[in-house]
Amino acid sequence: MEFSSAVYDQEWRFGQHGLPADLISIGMATEDPLAPPDLKLTIEDYPFANDSIILWNAIK
């Protein structure tokens, strides 16, 4: 647990690995300023992305 915590502390960055950036980096979304969450999903029926974007916008 301590090792994992140390690695995440050094490697994980919110701006690079947070939800919108993560979906873009894995190719599941593209930036689209005309879409409501500023993202356009490449696969419309992707439950994780659909639900997490709703949550992301609520927290944001």
C-alpha cells in the first residue's frame, strides 16, 4: 500500500489523468466546444463515460 501510494504521488497528475483528459487520451472522446460537456464521445453507448461525465459536470 505504501509503495502504491508513493508511485501514484509521483506519477498521477489530475490535469493529465482526470476524467476528461483520460477519456481523450484513451481515444474514447474528442474535445468539442459545441458539445455540452466540451467532449464528444467516439462511442455513444459507453456507460462508464456517459455516467462519469454527468458526475464530472455535477462536481464541476
